[in-house]
Amino acid sequence: MTDRRLTPFSGTVALSRLRGQIEAAQFTEGSKARITAPLADLLRAPDGALDRQFLLGARVTVIEERGDWNFVEAEDDGYCGWIRRSAHGPDHEVTHRVSARATHVYKSPDIKAPTLHPLSLNARLGITGREGHFLRSHDGYWLPEQHLSPIDQPSSDPVTVAETLLGTPYLWGGNSFAGVDCSGLVQLALHACGHPCPGDSDLQERALGTHLPEGTTAQRGDLLFWRGHVAWVSAPDMILHANAHSMSVAYEPLDTAIARISAESPVTAHIRPL
């Protein structure tokens, strides 16, 4: 059975690479686009449930256009779903990413200038100029250079990245500083460090790193998985995770978390992703 999350088939139109594998009314090569909204929901169906979110600058392949909605495939992790047509625009080069927890977009290169909207960690932009300590984006707006890094200069420690999101409210399917879930926290941190990572915890458990034998001492940077949940190990006796228990990104003693979560699921995997 195919996984709908990773199958570029809207139910009507499919990417051409699936020809001969599925029956579809139409096949297409699709068209490349970039997310232009600061944050865009990726839905299971038009006006449906939230599956994940896209950040500004993410590249997608548009597979089907249906009224105000487009069915797309994410370049970063292959996740498929529906986004609003207004959330994306033409493909363009990106040169920098937001390396701070969040930043603001300014109308002019001045800290007292009006702002347009915030951007999350890992949003991507094309930078075309500089004035003082501000960088000009390809659409003519300005961002503090202190909050940006070149795409080819990733962060080095995913747990340190994840720790910048401490206190972020829990949001099922969330992928940003405004709200994040357990797998979103893992994906944001690994993507900031230049490492590929699927979007959901079950996919991460199957795809990431080295599975360690039961009883292996946990170390910083490991991942622990339960059914439907994942957490960073931040120290041998501590985890960091986005969780519905505290409704936030929070530290929790490892033994306490295992005891609490084991009421619903034992630890299913201990993985060293890097």
C-alpha cells in the first residue's frame, strides 16, 4: 500500500514518474514554485486537516491546480498535500536562511521602520543587497543580517538549534517558531544543520541514522521514539521535545518521560541520527 503522504497523486493528477505504478486520469511533469507566504499550511485535503507546514522559500512541485487550492510535493522531504494557491509564486534562487529562532521583515533598513511579518527559523530568501547591518531580500524588503546565514553555512548541533525553540507552543503539524510538534522540532533542527529529515515521526524512525541496541546509554543528539512521538536527548538524563503534556517545547527528565509515556507506548527505537 502506498503512503499518501509521500505519493505525488492528488486522486486525479499524478507526477509522471508514477506512470505504470498507479491509475490516474492525468499525468504531469509538474511545475516548480517557491512558498511566498511566511508560513503555509499543508493540508490533507482542500480545507482539510493540517498535516505539516511550509516555511517561506521552500520549493514545491505543483501537481494539480483546483480552484483556490493546489496539490504539491515538497522538495525537502517529499511530503504531499494541498496548499492555497496564494501561498506560492514563481521559483527563484535562495541564498540565505533564517538561522535565529525568528526574525522580522522590515520595509526599510532601519530598526525603527515598519515591519511586515515575522519569519521562522529555516525560512529561506534570496539576498540581493546590503545596507548597514540589513540585507535586502529579492522582493525588496529588509532583514537584520544577524538573523541570517548563507545556505551553505549550516548550523553544527541540532540539539542546540532545537533548544532555541524552548517554550514554543505545541501545535499538531506545526513547523515553525509560532507552533511546532515533536517531529517538526526534529525536522527543523536537522534541516538547520543541512541534514535531510522526513516530516513525521514514523517516517523519521524508519529513515534516520543508526538504530542502537536496547540498553545503550543515551547521549546528547540521540533520538528516542515512541508510537507517534519523538524526542531529542539533550543530556544522558534529559530529553527535549515538543509535547502535548506541557503543550510546549520543554525539557523533561528522561526517566520521568519514559514512565509517563509508557502508559501508552514503550520506547520503540533509540536512534543516533548523525
